Amino acid sequence: MKKLESFFSIIGVILIGAVIIFFAVKGMILHVWMSPAEPITYAIHGIDDRNLKVIFLPDNEGLFWYQDESIEEVVHAKLRGSYGTHYFWRLWKIEGPHISIGYRIYPSDVKPITMEIETIQKHIIGNGIPSFSKVGDTTYSTLLFGRDRLKFEGMWLKKEQTNTEFVSDSLKLSKR
């Protein structure tokens, strides 16, 4: 009986050690986010006439466009991000500034990315309160990428056809 107890104790220690090694080694692997080759647009159009578009551009850049009744704001940003580490089921670990405990449960059809967003250019029309950071500021956000959707700042944006004229006009506006 003592041999059996000793055997199970050894097996328990081995299992606990394997789990610790699994989490430690898997957490050391970093997958860097790369921007798409062609612009990809996600948008939400509110019934209250507020609109938000996030457009991912080549060269790790993006456009953030917000409009309501009193303001239209266009931000051209540099983006740097890393994918979270998927362990099993819906358990992910994300890392970045202001994240103390990075383990999270996310929906099964998304991939989290910790994104650094550096505002490089900005243009505002109107007198409303700006939604995005000032030029030169850097913010951090965890984005959830799904097949045809994106969660940004607590809102689910749907993937839509990219309007290249809108992208071109927005880039021109932000560079003024």
C-alpha cells in the first residue's frame, strides 16, 4: 500500500511539474501581429448617427475615424501588436502595459491582440470633444479579431468592404 501511495505522489508531482512547464514554455513564445497587405475596414454605424471605422493599412498603420453630430475626427496611427498566447479551450494570456494578470477567457471565435497605437497625425472638423489621443501619444488596447468582426474599446465592429477613396481622403485629411 505504501508503494502505491508513493507511486501516486510521484505521478502527482510529475503532472504538476508538467503543467507548470507547459504554461511557462508556451508563455515565452511571442507572435507579432503583421498588418494586412490590403486595407481592411471594420465599422459600426449607430442609430444615433454616431459612426466609427477602424481601417488596418499596410506597413503597420491604421486609420481611426469617428463621426457624430458635432465632430468628425480622423487619426492616422502606427500600430504594433502581439497575439495573445492560447493555452486551451478559451483561455488566453495577453501581455502589455497596464496588464497585471494576463490570463483571460475570450469567445471561442476570436484572437486577442495587444495593440500599441501611436497617433502620428490627426484631423478634427467641428467643435465636439475628441475621442482619440493627441498626436505623439501612445495608447494600448486589446483588440479581439473574429472572422468578420473586431472588438475595439468595448464595441463590436463588423467587417465591411473597404472604400479606397475614403481611405485616400482620410489620409489626406490627417496629413494637413
